[in-house]
Amino acid sequence: MVSDLLFLSKPRSPVAVPVVIDKVASEVETLLSMDMRDASIELARDFQAKEVLADRDLLVQVLINLVLNAVQA
């Protein structure tokens, strides 16, 4: 657990790989579904691209931050 926290505390260089954005959005939606339900928030998905070149972990963090900001607004 301590090693996980240390890993998360150190910035790392992004690694861009092909990522299926709808799959990432679904994972974030599942992770935050209770918070979204309580705040009456729905995640609208109308992506122009099926796949994007991105660092998957950073993309997940961005989507989590956006949803949590919406929940707290």
C-alpha cells in the first residue's frame, strides 16, 4: 500500500497508446455511478473518434476529475 502511494505521488512521463475512449468512459461511469446518481448527472457520450492516442491512466484521471467537478458543482 505504501509503495502504491509512493508510485502515485511521483509524476511520470505520459505514454501515448491507442485507447478506446468509450471503454474508458464506461469504466469511469461505473466507478462513479453512485456519485453521479446522487447528483442526477448523466455522462453523455458522442465521441467522434472510437480510438484516441493517449496515456490511458491520465485519460482516466481527467475523466474522473471532470465528473467529480460536475458532481460538486
